[in-house]
Amino acid sequence: MVNVVLGVIGTDCHAVGNKILEIAFRDAGFIVHNLGVMVSQEEFIAAAIETNAEALLISSLCGHAEIDCRGLRERCIEAGIGDILLYLGGNLTVGESDFAEVKQKFTDMGFDRIFPPGIMPEDGIDALRADLRGRGLELEIPDV
Amino acid sequence: MVNVVLGVIGTDCHAVGNKILEIAFRDAGFIVHNLGVMVSQEEFIAAAIETNAEALLISSLCGHAEIDCRGLRERCIEAGIGDILLYLGGNLTVGESDFAEVKQKFTDMGFDRIFPPGIMPEDGIDALRADLRGRGLELEIPDV
Amino acid sequence: MSTLSNTRWPAARLLASRPEVLDGWKTGRQVEDLEEAIAYQAAIPQAKRFSIALRVADPAGETLVQPRAGVCLVKEHINLLQALEQEGQADLLPTTIDSYTRHNRYADAQAGIEESTHSGHSHLNGFPAVNLGVHACRMVTEAVERPIEVRHGTPDARLLAEITLAGGFTAFEGGGISYNIPYAKSVPLERSLLHWQYVDRLVGLYAEQGIEINREPFGPLTGTMVPPCISNVVAIIEALLAAEQGVTSITVGYGQCGNLYQDVAALCSLRQLCGELLESRGHGAVHLSTVFHQWMGGFPPDEAQAFGVISWGTVAAAFSGATKIISKSPQEALGVPTAEANIRGLRCTRQVLSMFKEQQPLATLEIDREHDLITLETRQLLNAVERLGAGDLAVGTVRAFQSGALDVPFAPSREARGAVIPVRDLHGAIRILEFGNLAVDSEIKAIHRAFLEERAQAEGRAVTFQMVTDDIYAVSKGRLVGKPRSQRSTMGRRMP
Amino acid sequence: MSTLSNTRWPAARLLASRPEVLDGWKTGRQVEDLEEAIAYQAAIPQAKRFSIALRVADPAGETLVQPRAGVCLVKEHINLLQALEQEGQADLLPTTIDSYTRHNRYADAQAGIEESTHSGHSHLNGFPAVNLGVHACRMVTEAVERPIEVRHGTPDARLLAEITLAGGFTAFEGGGISYNIPYAKSVPLERSLLHWQYVDRLVGLYAEQGIEINREPFGPLTGTMVPPCISNVVAIIEALLAAEQGVTSITVGYGQCGNLYQDVAALCSLRQLCGELLESRGHGAVHLSTVFHQWMGGFPPDEAQAFGVISWGTVAAAFSGATKIISKSPQEALGVPTAEANIRGLRCTRQVLSMFKEQQPLATLEIDREHDLITLETRQLLNAVERLGAGDLAVGTVRAFQSGALDVPFAPSREARGAVIPVRDLHGAIRILEFGNLAVDSEIKAIHRAFLEERAQAEGRAVTFQMVTDDIYAVSKGRLVGKPRSQRSTMGRRMP
Ligand code: B12
Ligand code: B12
């Protein structure tokens, strides 16, 4: 059984995608700990430790991802969960921008996967399955 | 009294602008000889000679202006009306294109004024008044 | 020229005039063997047959989307159509023919082809199918997966029909009135009607061999404030003439006027009346469908505004339940659209259609009233035509245009009197200001007049031609009803 | 905290809590002198007063157009607004506040300002009015010619209101429910209601000095399939609470659901019922107007499709006769729009509005039925709230949310049960699948159920949460009703 922590970071209140991601990841066989919206970095890290999570699935829709995510990888390392998978999706910058640049920026900040706006949950699920497999973890896929 | 010849050149059948231009130029005080749509270069020149016109007001909407207008100035010269004003308006090329280029092309072909798509008749009328004034012809402006 | 009457041509009559037709341009020789053409058509997969797509969509209440598109060179044209079907998700494809070909000026078209080949981009405003010939047409029709229609505006389309049908196109737009009056200046109506009987009879011959070709009278005519009764009666006449020659799949069309209620009523009245008349005249087996054209008049040059016009047309089409819609591009005012702009028009159209798709049909009092009025007017016009023709619809049509009993506003053709002047009423519906000799009775004239007086009063000005001019520019300047200068908004600014 | 009740605050109560409010951030000091603020407002020209624009437009049947827009830096924000009023021809302007300010996290906003100043472009998703202070606000409001509203999403907007009203803004969006439940996670409803009484009372104080500030409850709530009765009852409650504190100009709002008939009915029901209740509760002098929000849910990423969504929303707004419409941009799905994209949204909106403008209002059976249903539901909800509050609307609201008698779907806030689950019916109207404790009677529940069964049958699947998910994605994938995977069109392809 693989635990993941889900939430929307910062002062961001966009809740719809979060609710759908919870259902989709749960239906895909993950144990989802959904912290909802407006989650601070500290809350994410505490939940990850508490649930022994393999991944933090972070959404940021409102455009403040850069400010809100700054230093997250470093804090994970400090907290002893430096190798946790960090996923980030949503509308990451203010305004339309070149996704390649956005991706580079957040990769440099220590995120493992960065998703462009409006993707379907399956894209995240497939990626997580692949990454877990890469780490020797295989997820039993439930019958859907 | 200033005579002008109006018409749509080539195989072009767009009639609406032509009807409006006729009314507008007439209301502005010109004597308008409207040849309608699908007018050949020969018909334009013959009408200009016959009516002693100061200008040929040519429309081309359908995109074939370049092919249809080729050699017109030369034919005017041959016919002895080499200094007649040649005006051209409408959608002159096939497809959207840079108007500055289009203008250059038709200027090189001997047109005095070239108008972009969708202008109002007044733009043409103002221009013609100015050009006539430049040639020492002043138009009595009717009360509107 | 043989005399005109609305009776089915014996096959021999068509075959007798064929050689002369095929002599019109050198590629005519390629279609001498009609059997080969029919065999080629017979092998076209069902999914690419236009009439089948319509026969499936119509009962399902689907509205299919079709753009306009045509460029000069084969390769370029194929790329264009493939982009429209793939990225644009067009259900039905077009091949729009250039305007030299429309006037049988094949030598000029040839010059355009050479110029285009030379410069690498299209100098013609369409696909010169006659000059390019049967093989090129087959390359085109084979390169795509959806049905393709030939769209043009050709008074004498006999050679074009021969070549494109042999070339694998499965639908052919036009008619003896709708492809003459708005598209030509001095082609006698009698002649164009005869030439279109040839086309319809040719389609009838194919039909006899089990090959169904869809035929579509061109609904919008001059695209400029055409009163619905006029475009409807023309569509109905052409449908009846086509059916008489053996055409079995007919799509009658209508160009958006802009007032939603009138638009919905017009298309519904057209379908109903045309269906009724086909039935009562022994053509009940014809499959009838409808097409709604997004705004056919002058467009706003601004793309965002153009998207608004495209969407509003789609709303009306959706509400009217048309079998297909012909989409415009956001570059309409500027020039023949790029593939990319055409695709954007398609995607916008599709979005509105699909968001509306499941919603309940529109039923309002205004629609009922307009429906009754349009049907009444159309019947009066049709009756007049038949009366003038002493029962013969084709002969009556010629006489009706001569006398002005039938007329088309803003038409370039000398064959139409051009005495009818349309103008919008207070709510933007198209009414008639000057009737000329149009064959409607005084009651109807009074109804129109009353609508116009209502507007005049609201605008504090008399009903004059100035209103008409204002209306013609209105949509391109950002509204439907042309206001007096003093009352105009600031949106419609002069172009530089 | 003082206890909550729906009674007008004595001015002293507001003045007593003012110092603490102004202490929230250092710019609070700039508004200590309320007299000065009022004098400043008094000097604002009539043409820039929001409520006057509404008072003129409403009886004239005009629909005014207003975009959303806000960036971090003053100069940049002024350029943006000027572009929107000049090139975009917006009738009304917005100033959208960034989301740190919305949560009173002024230190974070300050970091965003610094980052933005440094990089030269906006790193904040709005205009941080509190941090920038009164002078900056006045620079903004003085730089444009049309009225500007503060648009945000702030549970505690007291300081924001103080600063922006002193700064010359003439309208202020929000309310104790609508700016808490969809915008926060754990702000007690009682607290946000109290804080919004402060705001309303402040506006009331201005009103007593002859300065009318328009107030607008945020209609769309979570913007995602909110059943009309829920958004309407929230808007009505907030209007009544505001009027109680002395607000004299109120605009109630509604976010497009997508089914035309339901949308028109919802806005008309809202206006009618709210007007009736204001009247019957002694607030008949309030000027009531309405706002229609174009589609507030997920947009298609494709711009052409987005234009279709924008247009369809405009059609519904036009038919509903809203006093103003809030427009979206074709870049909605991607990010905060550039000025240019925002202008394109405005121009498209304006085009559709003006083409519709003169047309007859829409009156259909479906509208009447929806209107009756929505009105009935809304009355039941409102009655429940009053019952729970033993006659006090404010207290009742808190209790209704606690018990689930009132609820908002997809809300992030723990103050809402989140037990209501909406889904579309066969025709795309929003119905309720799970009611939780929502205070409507069994007859209404049966009506909703019947609508859903109709869809279930048509789609050959049971009514489950899968339908809801399909519906949530539907518009962004090109349609209104989410179809089962097997029945989906090809338009909505996965993004790369
Ligand atoms: C609905 C909506 C709202 C509602 C939200 C209600 C609620 N509480 O949920 C309301 C109206 C309240 C709202 C408010 C605001 N919004 Co808003 N909103 C939207 C809108 C229209 C749809 C969002 C949505 O629900 N989509 C549907 C869900 C299913 O999709 P999703 O959220 O994108 O999530 C999916 C994917 O992105 C992905 N995903 C997301 N996160 C992750 C994470 C991982 C790990 C993975 C694998 C995948 C993944 O999977 C999800 C499911 O498919 C979007 C624009 C759009 N998309 O059309 C703007 C949008 C997100 N909002 C925006 C903004 C700015 C705001 C505001 C700040 C106001 C403002 N300035 O305009 C406030 C937020 C204040 C705050 N405190 O955060 C901007 C963000 C701009 C930017 N980044 O540049 C957008 C893009 C609109 C715009 N173009 O300006 N909004
Ligand atoms: C209505 C219309 C039609 C109607 C015409 C009915 C008729 N007989 O009049 C129909 C449907 C029949 C039609 C047919 C065709 N059309 Co057409 N049509 C239009 C449309 C929508 C409006 C034209 C119009 O009436 N405008 C209103 C009048 C008042 O404005 P106007 O014509 O532009 O004229 C004004 C100004 O341009 C200016 N002006 C014009 N000439 C001159 C001259 C002078 C000296 C001056 C001073 C000013 C001036 O003053 C006029 C009055 O304000 C335009 C696109 C648009 N503008 O939105 C396409 C358009 C002109 N058509 C076009 C084409 C290509 C055709 C066809 C060839 C079919 C095809 N391939 O698509 C055929 C024509 C066949 C032929 N033989 O010519 C293209 C031209 C493309 C290009 N140049 O790149 C356009 C631009 C559409 C497009 N984007 O593809 N069309």
C-alpha cells in the first residue's frame, strides 16, 4: 500500500481539482491523505512524516507557486524525508508562460514532476506509477 | 462638375460595396458612371474616355486584383488618358497580407491611391477631393 | 438553345450536349467515359459519401460542421483539407472553386495556376478544378476521410460538374438562380436554368446507377439582408427543379439574418414547406436536409468580434436544428483565411454547438409568428411563379424575374430587377422597405411597413435608404441594427 | 467578538473597532481620518460613480460590460485599466486583488511586490491594494474615466474596504458568505459575517454622507455547477444583510450554469425575489441591479473554443437582461490574461451583446418552469434559514451552514458541509444528486431525481459520481453535459 499526501499550497483556495484528484488517486489504488486547500509547507511535511508518504502531490492554481514552494525540498531534507517524490501541478505562474521554462524553474527547485495546466488525473497517476516502479515499488492496481 | 467611373474589375461579382460607393460619391457631388461588377479594363477605359472622367474608382474584392489590374496604367497611356487618377480598393490579394506591401505593389503598377479592406466611402471621397484640389480642381460640395 | 421547361430530360438530351460541354477545356476529354466515372464513384467508401452523412445526422438531430476552403495548388489544397478534418474536426469538407473557373475563364485560371506554382502560394481564390482535371480531383478526394462538396458560384457549371463528379466529389452546390443572380452580371436566367438542368440530370444519371450525389441550392444569395421569403422561395424552386431531374439528396440552405427568432423560423419554414412541396409533387423519396450559413454579410475586421459573430450564428443554427452549418473564420473581413484561422472558426463553432446540443429546442411566440409570416410570403411568391409559368416552374422563374415578381436585393445581375430594398426592423429582423413588383399581397406589405414605422419612431427618423446603408455596415461595426450616427457606440471606429 | 445579529450597527460600534482594523497593516494609518476619505469621495465626478452607471443602465435595458483584471504594480495596473477602457471599451472597470491580501497576509504580499518590482512583471495574481495604500489607489482611480470596483475574495475585508474606499473606488464586491465559503478553509462563518457587517456599515456611513458605494455579493460561489437556488439564496441573504447596514446600491449576481433556459430563469428569479424581499423588509429604497458572470468553471485551453464559451455566456446574459456582465478572456484556462487577451474577451462579448441588444426578450415555457422551480426552492431555503435563526437572518445563516440546511458544492471551507452534490440533467441544467441536509422538501427532491433518471436512461448508465466528474470536465473538453467515455467526441483530446 502506497501513501500519498495531497493538497493545495499557500493561500490558494481552488478546491475542485483537489477533490477530483483525491478520488482519482484513491480509485487508482493509493492511500490518499488529502489536506485540502491552503496548506502550508510545514503541514505538508508533517503529514508526509506522519503517514510515511512516498509522494507529496501539490497543486497550485492561483499563480503563486514560486513564492509558495520556495525552499520546500530543503525543508524536506531537514525533516529527514529528503528523497520524497515532489509533484506539482496546476497553473503555476501568473499569466500564460512558456511551460518549458516553468518546468525548468521548478525542476531546479527540486520537484520531480511538474504538470502543465488542465491535465487529467491519469497523467499524474501514470507518472507516479512509473516513478515508484523506478524505486522498486509496484502498486497493485485495483479492478476498476 | 467632376465625372468619375466606378466599377468592380475582372470576374469579381461583389456588388454591395459598389452600390454604396455609387450613392456616397454621388451624394458627395460627383457625377458617377457606375459600370457595376465584372468590368474589364477595356470597359473602364472606354467609359473614362466617353465621360471625360477624372478618376477610375476600381474595386476588387475577390482577391484577383493583381491579375485583373495588370497593365491598366499602360493601357490608359496608350488610350491617351495616361494622367487619369487610378484608385483601387477592396480585398486586393488572396488572403490576409501586409497592407504596406500590397500598397507598394499596386503603387508600382501605377495606381494613385490604394485602400485597405473595409474602409468607409468617405475615406475615398476625402482622398479624391484632395487629389483634385492638387490638380487645381475644386469640387462644389453639396449640402448634405 | 433548347427551350426551357421543368420536365425531366431524356438521357439522350444530356448525352447529345455532352461533347460540346467537354470541349470547353482540354481536361474535358478525361471524362468522356461516363461509365468509368460512375464505376469510380461506386468504389468510394460509404463514410465518404456526403448524402449518407446527412441521412445519418438528420434524424439524430446532429448539426454537422463544414467550412469553406479552396486554394490553387493540389498539394496545398490537400494539406488544407487534411488540416481542416484533423485539427479542425470538420465533419464535412468543401472544395471552393476560384472565380475564373466560375466564369468559365479557364485561360485566366491557367495563368493563376502558373503564377501560384511560381510563387509557391495561392494567387487564386479557390481550387481550379477544371484546369487541374480529374486526376487532381481524385488525389484530393482520396487524400481525406470525410465527404467533400464542390462549392462555387458558377452559372454554367456543366464541365465543372462532369470533372468533379468523375473526380470523386459526392456533393455539388448551386442552382440556376442562386448561382447566377448573385454571382454574375449578364448571364440570361433561362440559360443558367438550362445549364443547371444539365447538372441535375447528370446527378440523376449517377443516381440511376446507384450513386447518390448531394445537391445544395445556395441559400444566402447575396448574403446581404436577403428577406427569408426570397431566399426560401429560390431554394424551394431549385429543389423542385433538381428533384425533377432525378436528384435524390437535397440540402436547402439559409443565410443568417441576425434576428434569432426570424432565423429559427426561416429555416424551419424552409424545411417544412420544401418537404411538403417535394412530397406533393411526387418527389417524396428525396432525402431533404438543411444548411444554415453563419453570417454572410460584411464581418468585423477584429478577430475577437468576428468570433462573436461566428458564435451568434452558431447559436441560431443550433436552435434551428439545421443538419449542417457552414462556418466562417475570424479573418473573414480580411481575406481567404489561412488553414489555421479556418480551424479556429471551426473549433469555436463546434464548442457552441456542443454546449447547446443537449438543450431543449427553442419555442417562442415570436418564432411562431415569423414562421407563419415567412410561410405565407413564400407561398405567395411560389404561386406567382407558377402562375406566370402557366404551371411550369422553370418558365415561371424566368418570367417572375423579368417582371420583378421575384427579385433579389443587392444582386449584381441584370436579370434581377434589384427593386426590392430590405431593411431591419426595430428588433433586427429583415423587412422589406421597397417591394418593387415582388409578388406579395398588400396585407403583407402593410405588415412590413408597420414594422418599419415602429423602428422609425424609435429612432426618431424617417424610413429612408440611409437606414439600409446603416444596416449594411452594422454587423461589421459591432451591432445588428444600424443606428443613426448620433446614436452609435464607440466600438465601430474607422479603420486606419 | 461581539455576537452576531442582523441589526444595524450603531456608528459607534464601527468607530470603536476601527483602530484595531487599521492596525492590520501600516497603511491603515492613512485612513484614520474618515472625514477626509468622505470628502475625497464626494469630489469624484458622477461619471465615475459605479452606482450611477447602474442606475442609468438598468432602466434603459443596457447590459454593461466589465472584465476582471489586476496586477501587482501601480503603473502596470494603470496601463492595464486604461487599455481595458480604451481598446476594450469596458463600461465598468475592476481591480482584482491578489490572494495574499485576500488572506490578510500582507507580509507575503509585500514579498510579491518586491519580487515584481525587481523582475518588472507581476508575480502576484492581483493588485495588493492594502500594501500599496491610499495614495496608490487614488492614482489608479484618477487615471481612468470609468467607475472601478474592488473585486477580491476576502473573508476579512475591513482594512481593504477602508483603504480602497478612501482610495476612490466606488464599488466593492463580496459578502460574509460568498467571500468565505468558496475562498477560505477555516474562517468561522460567524466571524466573516461580522466582518462584512463592518464593511456594509462602513458603506452605510458613506451613504449617510451622500456617498453611494455599490456593493455586490459574489454570485458564482465556487463557480462549479452551483445549483441556482443555492447561489440565489446566498445572494439574497447578503443583499438583505447589506441593506440592513445602510447599503443603498446592490448588485446581485449569478454565474452561468450553461443551460440557457435555466440561466435566464435563475437571473430573473433572483432579481424578482430579491426585489420583493428588499421591499417587504423595508429596504425598498435600495437600488437593485443584476450581474451575470460568463462561465466560471474550467475553460477549454484552446482560444477559439474559449471564444465560443464566452459568446454562449453572453447570449445567456443578454437574454436574462442582466445590468452588467463580467467577461472572461480566451486565456482563462492558462493564466491571468494579458491586457490584450482581456480586451479580446471584451470585444467578443460586446459584439454578441450589441447584436442581440434590440432583439425581443426570450420567453419560453422552459424558462417559466425553471423560474417557478428556482423561486420555490430559494424560498424554502430562505425560510429554513430564518426558522433556524428564530427570525434573525445572520444567526440563521450560521446555523443553516452548520446543519447543512444551506450548503455549497465543491467549497474548500470546513464551514460548509459539502454534502450537496450537483450534476447536470439530460438538457444540461444543474440538478442536485445528493442533497445532504439541504432544506428543500421531498417534492423538490423528487423533481430533481426525475430529471436525473431521465439522463441516466438516455446515457444507459446509473446516476453516479462519475457523471459529476464528467460534467466538471465537460465544458473544458468542448461540451456541456459530460458523456460516458464511450460516447465522447474527439474534440476533447488530452493535453500533451
Ligand atoms: C473555478 C475557478 C475559481 C473558483 C474556485 C472555487 C473553488 N474554491 O474551488 C473561484 C471563483 C472561487 C476562483 C477564485 C480565484 N481564482 Co480561479 N479559477 C477557476 C477556474 C475557472 C477553474 C478551476 C477549476 O476548478 N478547474 C477544474 C479542475 C478539475 O481542474 P484544475 O483545478 O485545473 O485541476 C486539474 C489539473 O490542473 C491537474 N492538477 C492540478 N493540480 C495538480 C497536482 C498534481 C500533482 C497533478 C498530477 C495534477 C494536478 O489535475 C486536476 C484535475 O484534472 C480556473 C481557470 C480554468 N482552469 O478555466 C481559474 C484560475 C485557476 N483562477 C485564477 C485566479 C487568479 C483566481 C483568484 C486568485 C482570483 C483572481 N485574481 O482572478 C481567486 C483565488 C483566490 C485564492 N485564494 O486562491 C487563475 C490563476 C491564474 C494564474 N495561475 O495565472 C485562473 C487560471 C483563471 C485565470 N486565467 O485568471 N477561481
Ligand atoms: C457578401 C460577400 C459575398 C457575396 C457577394 C454578393 C454580391 N454579389 O455582392 C457572395 C456570397 C455571393 C460572395 C461570393 C464570393 N466571395 Co465574397 N464576400 C462577401 C463578404 C462577406 C462581404 C462583402 C460585402 O458586401 N461587404 C460590405 C461592403 C459595403 O463592403 P466592401 O465590399 O468591402 O466595400 C467597401 C470597402 O471595401 C470600400 N471599397 C471597395 N472598393 C473600393 C474602391 C475604392 C476606389 C474605394 C475608395 C473604396 C472601396 O468601400 C466599400 C464601401 O464601404 C466579404 C467578407 C467581408 N468583408 O466580411 C467576402 C469576400 C470579399 N469574398 C471573398 C471571396 C473569395 C468570394 C468568392 C470568390 C468565393 C470564395 N472563394 O470564397 C465569391 C466571389 C465570386 C466572384 N465571381 O467574385 C473573399 C475575398 C478574399 C480575398 N480577397 O482574399 C472575402 C474577403 C471573404 C473571405 N475572407 O474569404 N461573397
